Amino acid sequence: MKGLKRSVLRSITAAMVRRYQRTGGRKSGSARGLPILLLTIAGRRTGVSHTVPVCYIELDDALLIAGSAGGAKQEPQWFKNLRVAAGANVQRGDEHFAVEVSIPGGGERAALWDHVLDRAPFFADYERKAGRTIPLALLRPVPAIIPSREETRSGQPQC
């Protein structure tokens, strides 16, 4: 039964990701009053990229996300992957960009958790249900590197 449940959940998630990608987030772009982004991150063991829909809160120059898994006892796999990643890719609406990842701890995490609860109080229920501290991550966009005019004219591949 557990395998069937996981398979159904994966199918639903995959359909949601495709719908979000197809509509630029106009459909499947929010949940429980929070906007959703698509997070693409390499698996920590396989290196294979996975894309998951994640609620986020805008915070100054960063996007704040929580590894709540809706209050599941186990930390979501995507968050375990995020813990070891230097970066990831995000689609927010029609916008695509690379991000650097930081996992705050201690007092910084506590202050950010208060911010989460101010914006989305239902996360307190998730943490209570899970019986674990819900981890948080900050995703900061990495500036795009635009080649200079000389580099563009050089005839060298622009990779």
C-alpha cells in the first residue's frame, strides 16, 4: 500500500509540474494562499535532476522555502538533496533562474520561522504533526553572466 501511495503522489506531482510549466505558473501556481515555484535539483546519490513544486515566501533578495512535506514524519527527499547542493534552478511563473542555497540554523532559522508563521500559520500544524523541526532554505538568485561584446564576437562557443 505504501508503494502505491508513493506512486500516486509522484504521478500527481508530475502532472502538476507539467501543468505549471505549460502555463508559466498561471495554473498550479499557488496553494493555501502561497505562491508556488518549481525547484529543480540534482539527486544527492544519482545526480539525476528532479523538479518539485514548492510553496515560497519572498524575503528581501531571497525566496524562503520550508521542507514540511505537509507535516510528514520524514524530511522530503528534495530537501535532503538541497542540503548537499551548492545550487539549484527555479522556475517562478515564466521566469527561470539559477539560485544559490543556504540552510539557516540557530537564531537565523528561528527568526525566519517566525516570518513563515506570520505569513502562513498552518506551518505550525505541520511541525506539530511531523514531530520534527521543519527545515528552511533560502534561495538567492545567481546573477546571469552576460558575455562582453568581445567575447561574443570571438567566434568561441558561448557555453
